Amino acid sequence: MKLRLIAIACSAILVSGLTAGPVLAAGPAAAPAPTDDAALRDKAKSAGLQALPYGAGKVTNNPMTHEKIDLGAMLFFEPRLSASGLISCATCHNLSIGGDDNQSTSVGHGWQKGPRNAPTVLNAVYNTAQFWDGRAADLKAQAKGPIQAGPEMNNKPEAVVATLKSMPEYVERFRRAFPGETDPVTFDNMAKAIEAFEATLVTPSAPFDTWLEGDDAAMTSEQKEGLALFIGKGCTACHTGVNVGGQAYFPFGLIKKPGADILPLGDKGRFAVTKTATDEYVFRAGPLRNIALTAPYFHSGQVWDLEEAVGIMSNAQLGKELSGHDAKQIAIFLTALTGQQPQVMVPILPVETKDTPKPKP
Ligand code: HEC
Ligand code: HEC
């Protein structure tokens, strides 16, 4: 034990000596604490952190079948669900770049900018409710929103159904995905198929998961140090469960309100859903899985650097200024939440017929 401590203290001096001389004065306190993996794992579990299960997440009132999931994949990539014929779910939830769009706030119909940053669809099935303010109870309720939203896909349910019914392959696929229904091509069933597909968009086997399941070597010592800080500083009070967030609502600026650039005054969050004064500026704790892939951060999408986002959180939610070192270690831990990205084949969509409504710019 003694030997190990000395070794660590020496390596700390070496490291700080190489990088920034004056840091040496901080002495061994700045050195990474030796990690007792088993003890840290217990702490993580008691803080409510859980490994992401393999396989699709569970959805309610929507039996999952291959036919439905395949149809949902087509609809997710289907630009003709939008009035312009240009915008699909994948436009803003691009599965090649972490399930979001890398924009501060999304750009939709007619190049309009929406008010909020697009969250990732990856692992969204594990959120307690959908959207930054939780206004959609589940993925099938959520899917109907963007298609009708003016600044997003700007379409009408009747037009969507007419588009889908104009292509015989869709009619046949809806029939197989919703067997026994007399009129299976409906807006509701479209949403159910999309939900079934989205439930498969999960990213298991992140280094953190493999480590939590018992493989000490799956995370680096920096990631472990970052995890210890993430728990020790109190981040897990709000970011916990399978999705390391996404499970509950909290005021953004619980202790100290961030500036209006990061927390725009016009967006009162959950207040718009519940009309309860205490819900002003309340948002769902951001799910932190794959967070290293989904900059920019916060519902305003104004922060591009993960370390900076971590620092803002600590000030706003915990009232603690993090040292640069601690913010960096936590950000390094957060990279251990990047899991195996779903390998999705780009679906080939049916060709339109003379009955398919024409795109409206
Ligand atoms: C123009 C860009 C755009 C398009 C197109 C779009 N979305 Fe989104 N999506 C967003 C934005 C922005 C949000 C966050 C809105 C909010 O919280 O108020 C969001 C939120 C979501 C969420 C919630 C995730 C979470 O963590 O709460 C899901 C799921 C989702 N979209 C799926 C879809 C599906 C399915 C489609 C296609 C039917 C779609 N989106 C089309 C931009 C878009
Ligand atoms: C009191 C609850 C609370 C605590 C404590 C807390 N957070 Fe948050 N976190 C939130 C909420 C709420 C949001 C969503 C903010 C918004 O609306 O943009 C969030 C968002 C985030 C985001 C951005 C997510 C995204 O997709 O853009 C990161 C990163 C983050 N938190 C990390 C941390 C870290 C690291 C800590 C500890 C230093 C921490 N949080 C402590 C509630 C909390």
C-alpha cells in the first residue's frame, strides 16, 4: 500500500512537472486518488447508476415485431412525411453523428430555426418522458409533434396519411405491421412504428457499462477519478438511472441562474406544461449517455465544450466552482458513456406514384 502511494505521488510530480511547473506546489493532493474499483462500483450503484441493458428498450401498448420496427426505420428516414419533402426525422436526429444535428437549435421547414437544441434519439426510450420539458409521455406521443410543428416538418396528419396511402408498398407494410386492422395506415400507427424503431436505438457496452459489470480495465484511471468526482460532487443527485439523467425534472439554475445566453428568459421549460409557478425554468435532467457526441449543450445549445458545460452545471446546480482539473476529469468520465452506436442500414423507400402529394416549399 505504502509503495503504491509513493508511486502515485511520484507520477503526479512527473506529470505536473512536465506540464505546468507551479502546479507542483499543490503537492500530492492533486494526484489522482488510487482507485479501489470495487468500492467505487458500490458507490456508483448506490447512487442509482445502472448499466444499459442489451437489446431494445421496452415500450407500452405497442407490441414490437420485426415488421413494425422495419416500417418504423423507413418512416424515420422518410422525407416525404414533411410538407417540403426534404426533412425527415433523421435530418435533425442523424444516426451518423450521435442521433442529433450538431446545431445550437434545429433548422427545419423553410430554414426556420426552432427555439431548442435537438436531443439525441439514442436511448431516448429510457427517458421518463420526451422533450426537454417532458411534454410527451412517450416516443409514440412524441413522434406526432415534429411532423406537425411549423418550424420542423410543417405537415398535416391527413396529408401524411395521403402520402403513405399513395404508395402500395407502404400500405402493404402497414398491413403486416398492424395485422387485423381494417384501416392500418393511420397517423397513430405511423407514430407507433417510429416508436418501435426508436426503441432499438440503444447504445450498450459503453466503457462505463462494462466497468460497472465488473471489468476493472474497461475505464481508464482518469475516467474512474472523474466518476468519483461525478458522484462526490453531487451530479448523481440529478443525473442517475440507466440514462444517467432523463429521469426527473429540476430547475436549471437551482442554486444560481446562468446568464440569459445559456438560459433564455423566454423559455420557461416545464412551466408551459404544468402551468405551476414552481415549474418555471424547470427542465428534465439531461440524459448524459453519448454526451461526448452531442455538442452543443443545454436546451439553448449555446455551450460547445463539455468541460465548460460541466463547470456551468456545478455552479448553477450545486453552487460550487469546480477547479479546472475536476471539470476536466468529470468530462473525461463522461466520454466513458459513449456506447456502441446502432448499426442502421439506410432503408430504401418506395417510389412515389401519381397520387403522392407534391412537395410544398
Ligand atoms: C427540424 C428538426 C427536427 C426534426 C425534423 C425532428 N426533430 Fe425530434 N427534436 C428536435 C428538437 C429541437 C427537439 C427538442 C424539442 C423540445 O424539447 O421542445 C426534439 C426532440 C425529440 C425527441 C425527444 C428526445 C428527448 O431526449 O427528449 C425525440 C425522441 C425526437 N425528437 C424524435 C423525432 C422523430 C421521431 C422525428 C420525426 C417524426 C423528429 N424527431 C423530427 C428536432 C427535430
Ligand atoms: C439539481 C439537479 C442537477 C445537478 C445537481 C446537476 N445537473 Fe446537469 N442537468 C440538470 C438539468 C435540469 C439539465 C438540463 C439543463 C437544460 O435545460 O439545458 C442538465 C444538463 C446537463 C448537461 C447538458 C446535457 C445536454 O444534453 O446538453 C450536462 C453535460 C450536465 N448536466 C452535467 C452535469 C454534471 C457534470 C453535474 C455535476 C457537476 C451536474 N450536471 C449536476 C440537472 C442537474
